[in-house]
Amino acid sequence: GARRSPVNLSVVIDRSDSMAGEKIVGARMAALALVDQLDEQDRLAIVHYGNDVVVFPGAFVTEDNKRRMKSFIARIRDEGGTNIGDGLAAGKAQLDKAASDFRVNRLVLLSDGQPTVGITSAAGLVRLAQRYHSSGITVTSIGVGLDFNEDLMQRLAAASDGNQVSRCNIGSKS
């Protein structure tokens, strides 16, 4: 009879050129599956990034909002560089708007972990995750494709006491 706590989530999706083909398809599929797992007690923001950042603002996951969220995700196309830092910052900004209303505040990063724009050093990105953790936000990182930067993705999750999915074959044929 146990029920999970409502969650305040931001899913942050890498749509850079390195995500072309099966990777972006897999990332969209993972995001769509996440939307299906949530209900009206949960709040979700969707962020996708390349050189720039595009945001679907945080909203409760009602049936009507689920349709809008899924449509937003379905329109994501690969292009540009990989600005993980700005993507994470936009996701955090959405979480901050309702963080005090939730016990669980989490950023879910879907990426191949190959930053090329903005903060490109692993140390700089890890510092971001550490700052997020100090404000009560954890980062779950999901590596997309076979060539994702497992070291960076693991370090981001560890820095914020989050989870990391390693060797994830989302977007690969094997």
C-alpha cells in the first residue's frame, strides 16, 4: 500500500549534432516513457539543448499536459553543439520554482556527455552538480548510445548524490 512521494522533475535532453540518428530517437523514447510514469501529483519541466536551450515550463502532469509534453518531446531534432551547463541550469531554474513544495527535486540528464559549448570541462560541470546538491537537487544521468562519456555522466550523478545509468544502449542497435 506504499505510495511514492510526488516528484518535481526536470528532464534535460541533449539534442546536439552528436545525438543524431538513433541517439536522439532513443532520448525521445526515454523522455516519453518518463512522462507516462508520472501523474497529476508530479511536476515536470522539459528542457532540450544544443547551442541554445528550449524549455517546456514546469507543469503538473495532468492528462492534458501529458499530451502537450509528448508533443514537445516528439518535435525535438538534433542540431548544434552540446551545452550541458546551460541545459542543466535551465532545468534547475524550473525546479527552483516549486522546490519548496516537494520532498523530491531531481534533474534527469539524457546525454552522450560530450560537451562542446559553454562549460566544457568535467570539473566545471561537476561543480554545477555539487551546487545543485547543496540546494536539495539531485542529478540522475543517463548515458545515451554506446559512445557516451561514462566518466563524466557518473561524476555528475555522484557529485549530487544522484543515480547514473551506465552502459545504457538507448539509441544503439546492439
